[in-house]
Amino acid sequence: MEVVLRKYGNSTVAVLPPAVLKNLGIKAGQSMILKTTDEHTITLSPKRKFSLADMLAQCDPKAPPPVDMALWDVARPAGQEVW
């Protein structure tokens, strides 16, 4: 499908036809992620919303804590922390 780039204020926009928006399940005002490649292609995908349950499901509760975590116990205040 061919689209024409248009000037909109100081920006340039690509207009997506309503059928494309409906097919992809996206709408005006929705946050998207835009990526470009070295081959000069553009990928536009919906910004994913994570829930706490989604993030916790990716964690391994048996994994050891990071090595540098011990530094938190002996670190000196760097600003105006309340003790």
C-alpha cells in the first residue's frame, strides 16, 4: 500500500487509512513504538502495557540476587535520603 507523507506543523506524518487501523486494532491517540533499520525500513507496533503479574511471571524466584546488590547495604547516602 502506498501512503503519502504530509507536512503537519513542524512534523511530517503518514496517514493510515481507516481499514488499516481497524485491521490492526489500533486507533488515533494510541501510543506506538517506531523502529528503523539499517535497510531503511520502518516498523510501527503498539506499545505494550505490562501488568505486575506479567513481570513477576518472568522472574525466577530461585535465582540468586545480583552481586552488586550487597553494595546497597554499605552504600553511603548520595543525596538527601531519610534514614
